[in-house]
Amino acid sequence: MRPLLEGIARNRFAVLGRAGMDLFADPPGMKSEEADVFHSGLGGSSANIAAGLCKLGAQAALVTSVSDDAVGRFCVNQLRRYGVDTAHVRAVRGEFRTSLAVYESRIEDFQNVIYRNNAADFQVTEADIDRVALPDFGALVTTGTVFAAEPSRSAHFHAFDRARAAGLPVVFDIDYRPYSWPSPEVAAEVLSRAGQASDMIVGNDEEFGFMAGDMAKGLDKAQSLAAAGALVIYKMGERGAITFAGGEEIRTGIYPVEAIKPNGAGDSFMAGLLAGLAAGLPLRRAILQGSACAAIVVSRPGCAPAMPDPDTLAQFLAKHPHPTEV
């Protein structure tokens, strides 16, 4: 586990995956079909992680493709606003489009409408990866959606190979989104392959169960990946998380809040966790910092806009000093 933590400690991350535009209905509680006002924000799991890292003081570069249009340029401008390095964000022409999410700040009957036809981020190529000076970074971070289609799938396995050759640890958020994949069978095989090539794997119980081919065997899958040498975080929603690290099992709770939406929590968890490890926090405390960041995001509108900065995080932890017991 030492190479993983040493890489993260450099606090400079190459983040692979999608950026998107979010539109969320205002005021909180309003259904999209009844709204007159929508606010815009940066979205997309990898872009959210990169923005969250930068807001917490890390350095992050996003490697992706966006459409060569106003929506793509919106995403690039938003990334720069958060301090994310956009040198490796390539604009693609033609019919490819940047993802758009239209959702609500509500829990009951929550709706999230995703537009991902001809997704621009799936156009990342091996040549795009080769233009990234990976030795300049401490760790490679990616989400599972990058493997859902070609040429992105081959390009990102190429990135894993290049990271391994450069001595960079790979941090993998399973991030299974069924609508992006040609079939569940393909997704299970490809995501399992990616997990086996990763140094840190983060996912929820359903995602690990999916990788295992049996929802009842998710914990077994997580344990098997940990036995092979990975640091594995098995998230269980309100029941907290189990982390498997170097033969140790760490159980952590969550920070209960009044949530106004369910989305964005996983991205904020990853940013908080990695920023905590980069700052030298012990593993348990870094996991709890990730949990605190997740709680903050679900209690505020938007995804990237809701990610905490250090002052917001410190104020939250001062008011919520104790997570739930597990």
C-alpha cells in the first residue's frame, strides 16, 4: 500500500473521464417539468472529482473530450473556474455531444434525465493519453464509465498500462451507469478487468455485486480484490463503509444530514478521501473526510458547485464531530 499512499501524497492527480453540463431546477423541491428556473453547473463524475480535489487544495488535470460547441466550452470554462488543468481537454467536432443532466434538488420522486447520445467523452483516443506526461502526476484517477465504449475503452486501458510503466498508482471508482454500456455482461467483464489492474477501488455494494455477477456476492468480490493487493472501499449507503487495506478491515459510519438530493455524493467522497490522504491523514480519518464531503454535497444544490472548500469542510466537521457508529 505504500506506493499508493506515496503517489497520492504528491497531491497532483491526472483524472480521466467525462465532464458534463448540469441543469437543476430551482427552488429546491421543484420538479423539472414544473420549473421556470434552472441553474447551470459543472457535472460529470470525473469533472466533479477534479473540481472537488482543487477546491480542497489539490492539483488536478482532467483528461477528456468535449463537443466543439457552447456546451463543451461551458464545461471547459467551469473547470478552469475551479482551478482544474484543462490542457488535456480536447474539443471534438461532428455529431458528438457533451453530456447533459437535468435533475432536481429533491429526494422524493427524484428525477435525473441524462442525455448521452454520441457522447463526446467516448472519443478519447490512445493518442490523447500519450500526450499526457504521466510522470508529472502522483496518481491516476478514473471512473468506470470511461470503459463503456470505444475508442475510450482501449485508450483508458492504455492509460492503465502507461501509469503502471511510470510507477503511478491507479485509483478506480467503479461508477457503473447501465445506460452507457452495450450489455450488463460486457460491463461486468470489463469493469472486473479494470478493477484487477487498480491499486485502489471504490464502489458501492451494488456495484461490487454487479462485478461479481451476483448481488449477494459483492462483499466477496471486494474481499477478493483486496486479497490481490488493492485497497478496497466497499460503500453501503446509510450503513457506512468497509475498507480493506493490507489485511486490515476498517468500518466507518456516515454523517447524517437533511439531504435534498441523492447525486454527487460518490464524487465528493472520492475527492475528500484523496485530499485527506494527500494531506497525510490516517486512512480512517481520510475515509471519514470523504464521508463528510459526501454529506455536504447531498445537502446543497448542484454537484461541482456543492463541493466543499476547506473552510466549509472544517465548519461542517465542527458541527458534526461524530459519524454514526457501525
